[in-house]
Amino acid sequence: MVADGHSTEVSRGNGPGPTQRIHLHPSPVDAGLTGAARVDERVPTTLEFTDVAPLPVRDRVRARVTVIGWLTSRDKAASPEGDCMEFATAVLETGTCKSSIGLDDLMAAPADPLATCEADVLTHLVEEHSHYIPLLLRLVEPRFLQLMERVVPLAIDRYGIVLRLEYALGHRDVRLPFHKTLSDAGQFSLQIQALLTTARRCSHQSRLLSGEREPGENAISRRS
């Protein structure tokens, strides 16, 4: 959070201790709240949230959300555990898009059921079940596998798993969607097994997935 020229950490993800909360509110429209005294209480503020990939890959920043508004003492009694912020705008930026987000959409966005366990799931997949990676690659278009040097699971959410394919001169992210969108974390095991079953049933003629070698095995072992 950057306010009045000062920067501070608002949240440290799953780190120790309580997470400070920021309560977002619409900007006041009542003319009685726009006087000089009211302006003095408002501090221009920017909140910057960064989503970092749990596993070491190139360009580990998966997304950024920037919220711009004014920090205010309004409603402190109603929310003593956190600060209040009058919302002006929010911007979501990923590797493929940049878009504005309204307050209603931002507040209505549900938490992903795998958000709190994603890092553990990805780490477990790579360390204990790396043999699944070349199997999942069967679901990737063969043309994307040409000249691939390494593959690392980048993300898992309610919609599926994302693999990052790394090449000598860049990378490509490929999403493998689950057969059914998850509504809770308990459905993950069933959906990943369904995805693996689909992968076992399909094959393509790529040299990388012929009998010469499974590309994911060597690629995963070389991860830094």
C-alpha cells in the first residue's frame, strides 16, 4: 500500500500473524461529504497486489491488481480491524491482458477454492508425481512442444491446471481445463484424475512423445 508518499506491506499472504484488511467503499455522492474538512481526511492511496507463481519459473509474476482511491477515517467504528478506502478504479494485468474492474465486480468475485492450498498442491505434484507431467503434455497441441526445453506447472485453480512451456527464446502458458469447474477443494482429486484419464486415452505423433523419451521427466529434473 502506498499512501501519502509512504509504502507499507498490507498482507503477506499465508505468512504468520493476522492479515490486515482494507475495506473498499464507493466514493461519496452526498454533497454534504465533499467539504474542505472532508477533503482533509482523504489520502490518495494505491494498493498493489502481486500474484507470484509458487514454483520457480521465468517471469514468476502471474498477475497484478492495482486499486486506486483514497484512504479515509470513514466508518472506522464499523471496521476497527482494518482501514477504509474510497474506491476510484482497479486494474487487472496479466501476461495476456490488461483491463479495468468496477467495484461491484471486484467485491462480487468469489475466492477460488484452491487458493489457500495451490502452492502445496503444485509443489507436491512436482516433487512426488512428476511422472504425471509428460502424461498431461499429451493434451497439449504438438506444435507447442517443438523445441520445448522445460515444462513446469504454473497454476491450478477452479478451472484447470496451467503448464508453462519454456523455450530457448521465451515461453508459452497452456491451460488444461477440468471437465467440471470446481466448487470446493474436495473435488480437485476427482477432476485431476479425470484429466489424467483423458490424457492416457489420447496420443499424438509428436517425436517428443514417441518412445524416445518423455520430455517432462528430464525437464522437471532440471528445474532450478
